[in-house]
Amino acid sequence: MQYKKVEICGVNTGKIKVLKEEKKRELLGIIKNGTKQERAKARDEMINGNLRLVLSVIQRFTNRGENLDDLFQVGCIGLIKAIDNFNCELDVRFSTYAVPMIIGEVRRYLRDHSFIRVSRSIRDTAYRAMQAKERLTCENNREPSVEEIAKELDLPKESVVLALEAVVEPVSLYEPVFSDGSDTICVMDQIGDNNDDKSWLEEISIKQALNDLSEREKAIIGLRFFKGKTQMEVAAEIGISQAQVSRIEKGALSRIKASTQ
């Protein structure tokens, strides 16, 4: 999805105005201290000048099958909340404060439309906890701990953790978490594997296949599938990047599979 080719909610994203940080500060000051008419005008300009920020956030959720128009509108609600609650006295860029607010609003929407059903009482506790988290974040300019949220709600810490975990949406093993332009690292690449691929490797002519690999490839395959280490752990042990480990691993497995077919 490219900015210049996207139509969302009737908005041509290629023509979205982008405000400089100094202008944002000026508008936020007017929103806080101006007259009613000045505040309304500044608020509208601030919203319209940060729509691209919303677009950049919802792009993270484009692989979930959700309607982009819906996500964009939900993201705008998060943007408005950020504008209304931003503290101009803090030395923090507006985008630094707004992005988590927008993400939180989108995730809340996705949880509400999840296929997994959670009991009403647990869901209510989770929403109260999320509201408390946003409130404490705004007040203290940092993310609160679980203990602080529990104290704010006068609930046991365990109840807060259970509720928040219950409404977290499932993540696909194939969801990308990093890309360097040529190789994409997915969630499954960051999980140590002690069973599936190990069993598969043991069922083929492993010795002959491994003999055709380079020493580095043998080391990576051994660490990944016989010692169950993650790509991040392998990268640290060998002294290369995770993207390189992913690239070498995929190439080695492709050759092993080809040689045993």
C-alpha cells in the first residue's frame, strides 16, 4: 500500500497535509488556551495534519483481513484522544504520544470483533484496565506497571493480568515482524523448535543431506533444529544478524528438501 495510491474514507492520502513539530506545538497550545472558536479551528487542523500518522499505524494491521476504511476511522478516534489528552508541558513529540494511543484504539476494535469469546466480566475488567493504563500513561508520561494498574482499580494483580491476556488477539505464526528488503522474518522464525522440523529432519537421509552443506549452514541447522534455539539466539552465538541467519537457514532447508525428494 503506497500513500499516493490509496483512497481511504474518501481521503486522497497522497494529498494529506503533514504538519511540522513546531506547528503541532502551536496548534496544541491554541487547543488548550484559545477561545472556543480558535480551539475548534486548531483542533480540526491538528486532526487533518496528522492523518498520515494514522495511515502509517493502520498499515501494521493490513494483513488481518479487516476493512481499511474501518481501521482508519478507528485510528482517527485514537488520534483525537491523543490530541485532547496531550500535555504540552512535557518534552515529548506529539507523534511519540499519539502512536500508542492510535495502536491501542485499533487493537481494542480488533478485540471487540474477534472470533474468540471472552466472558463479559473478564472483558469489562480488561477494558477498565486499559482505560486505567491510558490515564496513568497520560498523567505520568510513561507506561504504568501491572501493579500500578491493579492498585488504580483496587483489584488483585492476577485478575488484571488474566483479563488483559484474555482479550489479546491471536497472532499468526506467519505475521512479519521484520524485513530488511530482501528477507522477511516472521513470528515462527523467532520461536525455538524442538519437535516438528526436528522430527521431519530425522525422517530423511539427514547425514547425506547435511554433508552437502557448508560449515556455517551445518552450524545454523544444528543450533536451530537440534538444540531448539531461536534465530536471535543463533545470530548472537555465530556473530551475524538475524536476517542473515534466516536467509542461510531457508537456503539450507531448501537444498536439504530438494536432495531428499
